[in-house]
Amino acid sequence: MSPDRDISRRKIGLQAPVIGKFMRRSALSRCARKAAAGDTSAIFELCDALDSGDREAASLAREALSDLPATGQEVCCSVVISRENWPLADLCREKGYTPRDSQSRLLFYLLSGQYSAFGSSDDADGLLSRAYREAPWSRRVRIIRALVTWGRPELLACGADNTGRAGREVPGATWDLIARRLVAQGDYETCSQLLFSAPLSAAYTITCALKDAGYLPPDGDPGFWRRLYAAVPEGFRYPEPADDTCAILPGGAAQYSRAVIDPTGRFLAAGCYDGTIEIRKIPSGDLVCTHLTGAGSILAAAWSADGRWVGFGGSRGMLCVVELPGGRLAGKYDSGGFAVTGLSFTPDSRCVVCGKSNGGVILVRLSDGRRVQFSGHHSTAVTGIVITGSGVIFSGHEDGTVWSWSDRERQGSRLEPDHPGPVLFLSLVPEGVLVTGSAQGPLMFRDTGSGRPVRTAGCPEMIATAFAASGGWVAAGNGDGTVTFYAVPDGREICSYQVHRSGVSALCASPDGSWCAAGCGSGIVHVLPVPGPGTPIFFTGRTGGIRHLSAAETGTVCSSGWNGTLEVRRSNDGTLLHCTEGHSSTVTSISAAAGSGLLAVSGSGSVIHLWDLPAREYRGMVETYTPGITALVLLSSGTAAAVAGSDGSLLLIRLLDGTPIRSFRGHTGSISALASDPSSARLAAGGWDAVVYLHPVEHDNPPVLLCGHASPVTSVSFSPQGNLLASTSQDRTARIWDVTAGTSGAVLKGHRQVVSASAFSPDGTILATGSWDHTIRLWSVPDGGTMAVLKGHRDRISRLVFAGSGLLASGDDSGLLGLWTIPDGDLIRLHETRAGRVTGLLSVRDDRELLSAHDQGLCIFRDLPWTRIPAECTPDDYARVRGYLADSADADSALLQPWQWIEALLAGGLRKAVALCPDPPLAGGYEIELAGD
């Protein structure tokens, strides 16, 4: 380099600050001229320069902003309201700038520190309440900070109403400040009025303050307040049920769906959700045979009386028969395409009878495979089948009807009367009596000749029944955990037992009639001696809630649970003889269609497993023919689903048979993020090509491309209103997009690693994002201001979901579940699931339960803590609380006390919503009538 050139460069380097300063002064001078002419963008630039920290630029900007027309003054005031800029606020106050609109003017006074002007404004409380509700959360935080600085946080409580809405819009920490401020002022009357509109944490603070002051509000109901004060716990914690795990489903795993033990106790026959059937020896557990049948999920199984044959019925209408002891697959028979829901062998073991999901009945002769299709009125699905020695077939159905079928007539006849609920049970008594039971109504003892009932017995609501021919009794169990035994055929009560309070979920009788096994929703199996009284034994295994029980002559009992595990134990002492857990499979994603009550679960392959969400019953599986499902979304109708594959494919398929409706093209890599808007009109998809695609569902128009991320997209989420979309990426950012315009809004920066999950709050005002940095961030929508950083997880955040307006649930790669209050972001508690990485989260059953899916193949339903504001609650909520209180009766006081306080609080909050009986004490229980029309 020549010396002259080096000297030239040094001169330029020395002159650079001077040149830069000149350019800035010149640019600000141009902005000043434009601002004087009313250019809004120029005014915004000057406002930014005033708060830039550059003294010279701030001085020039201040000079230009000090002499603006009225429109420019309005712009300056709007900047003070929209974002924090204290130099601008001081300038506006000095120059007397104020907005023309009364609500904006009031908010401007507050946020610029002009508290006396705010206090002297007309209707300040009402205008503040409306301005607060209309503001994004970032501005609400500034309003709260200003009121706290002024020492008047109680002004936020003026908007509280009986809906509890205002309680949700004000953070719990602020509510605590409001309560303490009112107590310090001695304003106990306002405190008592706000009690039912405040979040639970603040309601606890208010209750304690009123109790300590001995204050009884003048509402004519001192009994309620004394009861409430007596019930207040020593410290506040969000209450949760004593046993918060409601159910465990196998999800997408190929686990056991049905199992029966043969009458001699030598073999265990089991069928899986993927259509696999197995025969194992007992007690060794050695595998005799296994067959992949292609019959769909195994829904029914039965042994022949001689133990030679075992039959399995599948969801695809296939009947499979295996011959023992060798385990040969003796035959596969098509029953007509409808699922086989009931199965029984004839007493001579020569034929097998199938009941189908359309109500039809078919008989198959094992010698030659000939089938006999019985004709008659097709009812709902068959729930049970029994066959007499003379060949008469009786079938029970979901609609409560009982039908008889004859091989000679082949015409079905309906037995009167019908049961009021689904038929759970049919059994034949040697004296020519047919016993039928239903989920509603007592047991009916019918004459097998005429079909008419000769007597009834039992409770009106039953969950499970069992019959022992040799013992001459029938057992019925209910949801309260009571098992009652009735003599057959006279129907008299023999004895009863009280088992676990989780309720009886399954019953089976020993072949000799000396005992009955009762399974419970908690996973406990009770062995009850018959006739009583006697000393039952009980044991708990690894099956979870019991679905089915089967017994053998050797004194063994087989239990199968909701988690797909099978156990075989001795009935006399509960000794475990064999346990098998099926074939585990990961769950990659879950999706629910609220309108249809359907839950879809995808595993590591190309199959979607469908469950009835309210009943938690398996409905079958759909083959998608994709190389591997990476993301899944059910459309709101529940009839179609969008499925993303590992090859970058995105298909819209029919759930009935998996056939494609439409293929969405354009993606150049694997899709890892998929979501549909609330109306199911658009699909958003993103993946390795770092682009978010907006696909129209109803037509083949090209997608709208949302470009901006620099790395693969990890999640997409629509706002509840469907107008905004959030996306997260490996570039450590999240973005909020305007779906209607197809443009990018706020870019959210703050996470230190990959942003992996996102979720909008139900009102669309908060966005939660989770990251590999183990934190969750809450952002104000749509401006993108940071609200809170949530810490507590010890691994990468994998999933987020809002459970109602006041609760956020999170899951991480270690399987840990977190529950957080919203908008404060306080950690309620963490749950260890021990089921592997959380791959899906859903809020179900009206935000009462959390469904989590895990890569070990399990879907876990868990009761959520009680976070509802009293003003939001209904009589149904009150009934739920009383149920939780009853379930916690045997728990320690730390768990019981919060429920007692919540029960008393809700009883008081519901007083205005009910019509009371004549002259009762207002706080005396809840024996009331709801107000009619």
C-alpha cells in the first residue's frame, strides 16, 4: 500500500464521525420540515431520536417536536400511550399536548405521570376500565405500573363484574396489591364485593384479611361468612384432586385390547390394537403362536367350551379362529365388513356366532366354514351374545334391545320390554331363564320361551355384571364401588361388598361360583368370596384402570387395563403368574375434533389410531400410506384429517378409509409443524425449508408463502379468531403473521436457543413460546411485547397448550409437565410422568383435564388444578368441587382444606344465581332449586 493512499485513508477515518454527525443533522432537519407539514412517519422518527440517548439528536428532535400543528401533537400523545418514551412524555407535559378523545386523554395523563389531571377527569374509573380492557398486555403492564407508582392500584378493580372477566384481565399479583391497599384504607365492604371476581390467590388474601378484621358484610347472610372464615386454609395452594391421573390409554401403540383365559387355565389368548393375536401358556408365559391377522383392532374374544378353539373379532369385520394346542390359524371369515363386537361359541363347540356393529348376527360352522346370516331389523351394535343348547341365540344391543335368533327360522324377534340403556350382560340359567342387564335399570330375569321378564333385581345404574351358573348367582357393580350378589332364578339379594371408590369397571365369576373378581378404575382387583360374608383379598398391578377380567377353573384371574398391559394372578393370594405389556410404539402427534368427540393419534409409522374421546374407547385405525407421519391435524368436522409425511408430503384424507381427498404441494423438505384455523378453511405448514405455507382446504389454489425465518420452522399456531398465525423456528425467533394480509407482524426475540413450541391464549391476547433453553416466554399480542419468562423445566420444551383462560400447560423432552397461572406465569406445580418425551398436549373435557401424549406410546388423562374464578362458576362446577371434596375425604388436611374453602366460596358466589326454597338459612348447604324460566 502506498504512503499516500494510507494517509488518505487515515484522513477519511478521522473525518467519519464528523461526516456521520453531519448526515444525522441533515436527516433530522429534513424530518423536522416534514413533521411541520404534518408527516406522521417523520414525527415518529423524531420521537425515536428524542429517546435515542444521542444528546445532539435528542436536542434537535426536541426543538422540532416543540412546535407542531394539532395533528402532530396527537401523534406525539399516541406514541406516549403506545410505548414508553419518558423524554417525549416530559415534552408533551411541558408543551401542554393532550389527545382530543376523552379515553385517550385519560390514558395519556396516567402514562405520562400527570396523576392530578387524571384524578380530576370526569368518569375516570369507567374510562380507565374500558381503556385497560382494549389495550394489549404490554400496555396493561404499563398501566398497572403507573397505578402502583401513583399508589392507586385499586382503580383497576372498578371494572370487576359478576362474569369474572375483569378478574382474568388483571394479574393475580396486582389483585394482591389491590386487596392490601383496600385493607389498609379500611374499605372492607369493597373487598367483600370483589371477593368473587378475584382470582383464587387474591380471593385467599381477601378472605384472610376479612377474617382477621372480623368483618361481616351487611348482606343479610352472616352464616355464609362465618362458614367461609372457618374453612380458610392455613396457606394458599391451587387445589387438585386426590388422584389426578384419570386414565392411561395406549394411544398409537400396538398393545393389548382384549384377553381371555381358557376355562382350564392353561392358555391365555390376547388380541392387539393392530390386529395381532397371541396365545401364551400359563403360568410360564411361553408364546404358543402369534398371527398378524389384518382384522383391525381386536374388539371381541372367546373360548369354546371344550377349550379347543378361540375366536377373535376385529374392527374390519373379520373373524379369526385359532385351534389349540398347536396354535394353528384355523380360519379367517369375513362377516360382511362391519366390526365384530360380540362373540360366542355354541355349547357343542361346533359353531361360533358373531354380533356386528350394525346389529347383525352371523353363525359360522367351524367344520366347513359355511356361514348363516340371520335376517331381521338391524339395531345398534351387538354388546353380548349367549346361545342355548337348542340353538336359540340371544343378543343384546347398545340401544337396550334384546333379540332372539333361531337357526331354523333365521328371522330375529325382539324381546319386550327394552332396557333403558345399553345391554351390558346376557346369561342363561339352566332353569330356562335368561338374565339381562343394562347400564340403566335393574337386571331382568326373562323366560327363554316367551322372552318376557318374570322378575327384576338390582340397582338402577350398573357398570359391570357377572354370572356364575354353578354358583347360581349374578353380580352387579356400580360407579360407587358397590358389588351386590343376587340369587338365580329368584332374584333375592345374597350379599354385597364395598370395593374401591373409583367404581367397579369389570366383573368376572369363577367357573365354580365360589368367588367373583371385581376390577376398579384405579387398577385394583378385588377377589370377593360368595356367598358372603367373607374376607376379600385385593391386589394392584401395572395394568392401570381395569377394562376386562377373565377367570379359570384353576383359580387364576386375568386382568387387562387401559394401558394395554395384561396380568395373570392367583385368585387366592394375588401372586403374579405372568405379565406382558404388548409392543410399545411411540406417539408422534395427537389431534382432536371437538365437534365429533374424536381423538386421532399417530405413531412412528403411517397409521392413525382413532379414539372416542368422551368414552375413551378405541374406534379403529386408518392407513395413510405415507412413509412416516410427522404431524397430524383433524379438521373440525371430524371426517377428514391433514397428514404430513417425512418425505415432505401433505395430504388431506378421509378418516373413514384413509383415501386422499387432496394433495398439497410446494414443500421441499420434511414437514414438522402443522395447524388448521378454527374454521378449518386454512392449513398452515412449515418445516425444513424455513417457509410457512398457508394452504386453502376447499380448493387447489396455490398456497400463500410466509417467508422470513432463516432456519427450519418448528411449530405453527393459529389464534382463536383465525386472523393471526404464530410460527417458531430454529433461528431462535418467533413471528406473528397477519393471515388475511399474508404479512409479517412482530418478530419475537429473546430465547437463547431453538424456539420449539407455541400456543395462543383463548382470547388471543397472549402468545406463549417454548424453547430448548428450558424457558417459556409470554408475549403480548399483536405488538409482541415481553410479559414474562417462565422458568422451572430442566429440559427442552416440546409442547404448550392453554387450558382455559387462566392456565398454561407445558411439556418437555424428559416427560415433565408444567402448570402455570396466566397472565402472571407463576408455577403451580410440575408432574413427573415417566412416560418419555411429551409429543402432544390437549385440553379436554371443557378444560377439566389435560391429555398428554408421550413417545413411549401412552396417552395420559390428568385432572387439572382448580383455577377458576368464583364468578365464572356454575352449579355444575360446584357439583364437581363437592365430588373432589368427597374423593379427598381420606386425604391429609393439607389436601382437604383447599377444597373445603373452594366449596364454601363457590356456594357464596352462586347465591345470586339460584332461587332458594322458602326461608332457608342462606349458607346452609346446597339443597336448592335452580331458577326456572
